[in-house]
Amino acid sequence: MTIRPASDRSLLVSFGDQISPGARRQVLRLTHSLEGLRPIRNLHPAFTSVLVEFDPRLTRQAEIEDLIREKTLGQAGCAEQDMLETARQVEIPVRYGGEFGPDLEEVARHAGLTATRVVELHASAEYLVYFLGFATFFVYLGGLPAEIATPRLAAPRRHVPAGSVGIAGSQTGIYPMASPGGWRIVGRTDLRLLDLQAVPPPLVRLGDRVRFVPVAEVRS
């Protein structure tokens, strides 16, 4: 673990530079153990790091660094047990191909596979929610089968519909709302990933496990 200043009111805590289940567990442990503590303003977990924002009027940077080390070393076991108890299995129904997945055929060509096989592989994996970000509650998932990893678009689309499921490199993700985006769109879900009236609002949360379930035939 390394800790370095990111600003006068934030610290970046990193657990290496390789995306892995081990780094993910450490990110989750630290995030969980710091949630709700008074000096902490916001937490921004990513694949292998956590940005910790604090109120410099209430505490000094050195004190936050000591708190991070204390929580990392002293409460890791309890935090991991809590995460195991709260982690959920979430199934996401997806319509693949056609108007719902305009890039499915291109992903298939890049992989040297049929579109049907791409869907089988995409839906066969169990994904981990590594973090939510970029847009509000955009879902970043680890665990994409290597056979269908595909570079993102050379130029992003101006409009990607809400619920779109995309591939970018070795990641897959879900757009919670309509927005510009450069991921390869292979399908779309009708589920509302972000319901501001729900408690808690997002359908999926950090640390959940996700499976995609095809709900229609692959459409070319």
C-alpha cells in the first residue's frame, strides 16, 4: 500500500497498479472501514486505489494517513467479513445485438468468433463490481473473458442509451443513463440501474457479483 497527497484535502491510497481480486479486496476493505467517519468527506474507490477526501478544517493530512494505516491493519478481517455478508448476486437481463447491441458483430469479427459465441462467453462469466464512476453509477465490471476483449471505439458516440452494456479492452460495463461513450455496445438491459427514489438508489453496489442473462435471440 502506498499513500500520497492528491491535493490539500485528499490522499490517494494505492494497492499496486495491476487489476486483480487481491487489489479489489483491499480497496473494498479500506472503503468499508472509512465509511461514515467524521473527518472523511468522500471516498472514491477505483480498480486498485481509493481517493480519500477529508475536511482540512477538522484534521491534518498526517492524521488521516495514520487513520488509513490503522484501519488497513487493524480492521481488515472485520471489514472483509462485513463485505461478504452484504455482497449480493445480481442478474441483469440483456437483449444482445441489433438495435440494442450495434457493436456486437464488430466484437465478433475482432475476436474471430460468431456473434452467438460472443454472447455465450459474455453471459457465461461472473463479474465483480470493481467500482462505480465516470458517470453517476456507471458500473465497471471485472471478469470479462479474454477471448472477447475489444478496444473501445476510435471516436465516442454522442449518445449511448441508458442500460447499454459495453466492452472496452478487458472490461465490461453498464451505462446507467444516456450519455456520450466510446465503449463497444453489445446489448441493453431494461432494468433501471439508478432509481433516485430507492434506498439505496443504485441497483448494483461496490463488491456485488453480476451475471448477464440473455433474454432474446442474438440479433444481427
